[in-house]
Amino acid sequence: MATSRHTKRKKKTRRKLLYTVLVISMVLLSGVIVFATNLSLQTKNATSNMFEPLERDKENKAESKFDSAMAEDSAFTLMLTGIENQEGATYGRSDVIIVATINPKTEKISMVSIPRDTKVYIPDLGYEDKINHSYANGGINYTINAVEEFLDLEIDYYVSTDFQGFEDIVDTVGGIEVDVPFTFKAQLTESLKWKTYTEGPMELNGNEALAYVRMRKTDPQGDIGRNLRQKQVIQEIINQGTSLGNITKIDDMIKDVGKNVRTNIPSSDYFGLIKMYQNLKSSPFEQLQITGDDATIRGIYYFIPDEDSIETVSKQLKLNLDDFGQNAQSELNETKTANDLSFGE
């Protein structure tokens, strides 16, 4: 009898345990379903807000080059811009302009940062001005046209974000750690308080990271130094955003991106972009640099780029594109040979 009762209790205990495990599993499964559904809705809403085709995209209505690039491992160009303000009818100014050529086949990324005060010809305005004034006068379409004119390079895709979006994304991933190259002070936005950045490893929140990438006046390397800090922060945001610890924050990141980011990359191509990034994230960035001189014209400061430097950077960017690579390399070699001969005379 005792053995029978003991056996029954064991069976009852196993049933309770099995029932408990089943309930927990159902709760977890329900949580996953709710999370996935919520994430799907967030993604749909975010990508809908993010997508903003260029005027020429609307006119051509052609098949996405990005989609074919993913299928064929073709190289493409991408422009990243940081905008002072993207809200309302009035355009802000593009404080950050980075142009990259990306080649999935060779797993190479070449990029150049164009200083915001660079004096360029703006086709839509019909005269020369600071490149960041192109966005102020006509938004992303004017900026892309100006950049294409400047670098003699067609821009396939763009991604732009305002400064609030930049801060939100950094805060959402829990902040970033950077290796500050030298000690300096920079003024924070909104609070206008001064922040001291000490040489060496340093943890930064969104507001502090924004001031870190914008500062240039006290940088010994000027725009070159600022460009290096921008690259440093971009890579750290990507590393943090894709870390295992931030998996649970995916929906928050999507909301931040959806509110503050604009792009002409179709949402249907995001999966291809993620897949490509997994192959390229460990690849080194080829950092190109435009050289030039500072100038004050009618009381206004400009950065006057060196024509030879522009040509060299343009050709280096084209080297990373399948359609132009061989021609650009040949021209670079011819230019180098001609310069060597000229120097020897």
C-alpha cells in the first residue's frame, strides 16, 4: 500500500512538473510571438517612415540597384549625412557628409568625409557655396547633386539622420566607449555646458558622443581629426548595436531609427543589407582624405579643396567599383608616372 501511494505521489509530482514546464513553455512561446509581432509592426512602421526616395528615383521608378547588387555582389555608392534639423518645412544644414563605395565581392569599403565648409559648385543653385548650404536650400536632392558634381561620382543610396536621432541611438545601445586621442573641452547641445574629454578610454552617452564628433576647432588635425573621430564613433555604434547584450533592445532601436533616419534604400532590401554587413563588418575601412587650404572670402570662412586631391580621391573611390576599377587604376598609375618624371627634371 505504502509503495503504491509512493508511486502515485511520484506520478502526481511528475505530472505537476510536466504541467509547470508546459505552462512556462507556453508563456515563453506567447512572449516570443508577442515580441515578434510587435517587432514586425515596429519594423513596418519604422521602415515606412524611413523610406524617402530621391526625386530622380520617383521619375525613373526603376528596379532597385541595391537589390541587384545584393544578388550579384555588385559594388555601390552610399552617402551618409548628419543633419542639424530634419523637422518641419525648413531644411537644416548637413554638418556631416561621408561618401563610401562598398564592394561586397572584394569585401572592401572606401570612404571619404567632405568638410562641411568645403567650397563647391552647387548645380541646383548655379553658383559656388559651402557644401552644407546645399541641404539648407534644397534638402537631400541638392546635396547629392552637389556631391556628385564635386567627386564626379554617381551616388546610388543615401542615409541621413538628425542629431536627435544620433543621440537616441547611442543612448539606446547603452552608450559607447571611445579612445579619446587628446584632452579637450567641447560644448554640449541644449544644456550648453562644457564637457572635458580626457585622453584615453572614455564612456559617452548620446549627447556627449554628438559633441565629440562635432568638435574640430581645438583639434590639432582640424577636419582630419574630426573625420577620424566620426569614423571611430560610427564603428562603435555598429559594434554596440549588433552585440548580444542589445538583442532585447532591437524594437527600441528600430523606433529610434524610424523616427530620425531617412533613406532611399527600399525596405525589401534590408535583409540583403544585414547579410552583406555580416560579411563586411570585420573589413578595414580605407579612409581617404581631401586636402586643401583655409580661406576667408568676404568675411566668410571656406575650405578650398586642392583639385589634384579631389581627382585622386575620386579615382580611389572608383577603384572600389566594378565598372570603373581598371580604368581608374590605369589613370592613377599614369598620373603617378607623369609626376615622378616631372619631379626628376
